[in-house]
Amino acid sequence: MRAPENTLAGLRKAHELGASWVEFDVQASRDGCPFLLHDMRLERTTDGRGIAVDQTAAELARLDAGAWFDRRYRGEGVPRFADALALLDALDMGAVIEIKSEPGDGARTMRAALAVLAAHGARDRWILSSFDEVALAVALAERPEIPRALIVKAIPADWQARTERLRCAALHADQRGLDAQSIAAVARHLPLRAYTVNAPERAAALFACGTAAVFTDCPDMVMSGVAHQSGGPARAGLRGSQQK
């Protein structure tokens, strides 16, 4: 990882390293403001404490989300979703937007994110993803034109029925459980994207089996390594958060 995850600095670094897409996690504050943060708790990546969604937007705005990573990033804040979208516009980058919520809070979180997307304007470089199928169902009902992806840890036996019910455009799965057979089974029906892949040789193997894209913390290393191993230009990858 080259910069603190789920921050504007991280988005800028991804662009600097040659990524054309990024992935980040969106939660909704107690007062309904969507913000970027991976964990449900604040301690690992901020100087705050407690459950992130129990905080107001004003309380989140006072936190430091960069010093834990490196003192050079001291003062880097927890970004609002709207600010991340504005930066992506300026950088001409696409985004896989993972909706992350506590159990039972998926619909509220998705609607908060959709309200920001509506105010931001139409974009053809957004993908909404989530483990939460209720959240994805809300997106299908309210903004069906935005592509959706179901996230899973291991590919379940009923993956096709679940993705078809939600009219998903892709399936996102933990790379650690993927093999040539499971990749081929999904790839015959819709794109499979793998998270989180930081070893170039693993990325090359996944692409060779039919994986459409990978999420990585180090896009420069993975793209360069895949290009070297394949003897040609690397496929465009997706820069992921530190972990799923």
C-alpha cells in the first residue's frame, strides 16, 4: 500500500501510479452523510474510537486518517463521499464503490450514497458493489442504470441465481479461494473480479484463467509485473483498499 487507504491522498496516489480505476468503501454517518472508511470501527485507520457510523459527519471531519500510515500524511481527513467523487472527476478516474454497512443498515447506507450520486450528476464510470444484497436491491430499484456487483468471500453454489436476481454486472470474490475451474464457471456468464491481489505472479495467473480484473494495493507493481510475465501490456486493474 502506497498511501493511507480510503483517503483523498490514496486516490491521488493511485492516479499517480497509473491506475484508471479505484475501489473504496462507503459508510453513512449517524446523520446520513456518506464517507469513506473500510472498518466498522475507527481505531485502525484514524485517531478516533468506536463505531464509525455512530458518529456525526462533524465528528468524523475532526479525525486524522493519515498519521497512522505515515507522518507525511498527518492531517489527512476522513473524506466525504461527495469530495471523493469530485476528485475522481478531476482525475478522470472510475470507481468501484463498495457500500459497507452494519447488519440491517444496508438500505439506509445505499440510499445515502445514491443521494450523493444523484446530486453529483450522471457518470458512466461507477460500479456499486456490496456484500449486502438488501443494499444492492435498493440500487436496482432506484438507480438500475448504475452497474452492480455482488461481493463474496468464497463463490457460493447459488452465485448465479443471486447475481441474476439482483441483475448484477459482475461478481467480486476473494482471490484466495479462486482456482481455474471456479473462475471459468463464473466467467462464462459474467465478469469475475478478484480481491486483493498484490503479487504480480498471482495476478498473471488469475488473468490467464479468465479473471476480468483484480483489486490491488500496489497497481504499479502488479501492472508492471503482469506486463513482464505476459510479454505485453498489462490489463487495466482496479486499485483496492488494504483489505476486504
